[in-house]
Amino acid sequence: MLRIAVCVSGGGTNLQAIIDAIADGRIADTEIVRVISNKKDAYALERAAKAGIEAVAVARTDYPDKQSFQDALLGAVDEAAPDLVVLAGFLVVLPEKMVAKYRKRIINIHPSLIPSFCGDGFYGLRVHEAALARGVKVTGATVHFVDEGTDTGPIIKQKAVEIFDGDTPEVLQKRVMEQAEWKILPETINEIAAGKIKIG
Ligand code: GRF
């Protein structure tokens, strides 16, 4: 059984995609052992509660300095003893100690076809605003291993999504979520659980 800890910051639609895929069998042999949020009011925490999944909030404002926050974040992950850490809309730069300790065992979903529209400052709607501003006709989503950089780790899976005339950032974000993110993240986890994608 693959034990996964899912880190979230917001709406949790990618977390929900994982929960649903486990429930309907598209992800086999996998258990979400903990949800970790850096925001106490993240709707993702509601989703975890509804699914009966243990969840903790580790908020920067609860700690006197960055180091103690990072230690608490790593502690919350370690307590869950996961095989895999999934960053699903998690907007915190991971402590280097955590990246080193869980090397090749942390994956992230990014809402573009890396190396386009990624790196510092490219998150959420900003990614889609940049794609529309550049005038690309195709965008998509990427699942990659997390290393010390921002969106720089080895790419695992990608899925392309068409951009249509008149798309707004919000319309495009929804299409990328529905047609790409919510598909390739569960697929990747299922393949890791089946040993088809090697971790660690
Ligand atoms: C989405 O844009 C996703 O691509 C990115 O974070 C945003 C929120 O995701 N990773 P979620 O709804 O909280 O899963």
C-alpha cells in the first residue's frame, strides 16, 4: 500500500481528484495518510475532513521565524511516514532539508507544459495569464519530481490542452484542471503505486 501525504494551500481540487480516483479504483493500493495545509482556512481541509482523512495546518504565522516553520512542516510530513509526498496546489517553497530527505519521493503538479510559464512567480492564474499574453495555442499541465529549484525537477508526465480564441485566464485554468491536472496527477500516483514509475 502506497502511503501518500498531500500538501495543499487552497481549494484542493487536485486533492479531490486523488480522493475520487482512489474511491473509484483509478488509483490502486494507495492511502492518503495525511493532508498538510499551510493555510488554516484552505477549503482543501474541508475536503479532507469530508473524506475522513487526517489533516493538519502548519501556518507560518504560528511560528516566530522561518526556520521553526520549516521544521514544523518537515515534522508534520515525517509524522505521517509517507512513501510519497504530493504537492497539490501547495504554494510554499520546501525546506532544502525536506527535499534532500525525500529526494525523488516528492511530486508536484504545475499548470503548464514545463519549461514554459514556470518558475518563481508562476502559480495559479498567473500561469494562464502568461500563456494567453504570449499567444500560445497549446498549454497543459506537468507532473514532475521536486528538487531544490522551482518547477525544475525531472518531468514525469505531461498533458496538452488547446487554447481557444476568447479564452479568459479563468476559463483556461478550469480547462487545464479538468482535462489535464485532474487526470495526470492520479495517473502518476497509480503508476507509482504499481511500481511502473520508480521513486526514491
Ligand atoms: C491550480 O492552478 C493547480 O494547477 C496548482 O494550484 C492551483 C490550485 O490547485 N497546482 P487546487 O485546486 O488547490 O488543487
